[in-house]
Amino acid sequence: MTMEGKIFSLLDVAKNIPARVVDIKGGRSLELRLMNLGVKKGVILKKKAVCLNGPVIIEIKRSILALGRGMSSKIEVELE
């Protein structure tokens, strides 16, 4: 059974698995904030690390970002 095409929260994705952003389940201000960081619908990212009760580290293109768990939980992705 393949996991491609299923929608997950960014928090639920395993490390180093490419995933495409399909939706951001937050308000307009969250969407704009993430867009300024390069996180928008259609972009491919990888989760690099998760700190215990801390930020989620992601890689987009060649940039590394740290996002809070609240933000990360609102980013919906599908596996590539």
C-alpha cells in the first residue's frame, strides 16, 4: 500500500521524505507569513528534524527553516 496522494499534517510526515504542500489550514495572516518564508501551495519540502516539544526543522530548496509546532500542524502535505 502506497502513501502517495494521501494528505498529512507536516507533523505526521517522517524525516527526509519529500512532500508537496497542498493546503495551509490557518488564517490569511498565517498563510502570508508562511508565504514570506517560502512555504506555499505546490512547493516541495522535507522535514529534517523535530525537537522534543520544540520547532520542526524543514528544508525548502536549499534553505533550512525552523517552524513552531502550531504552524507545522496547519500545513497539509502529500508525499511525493
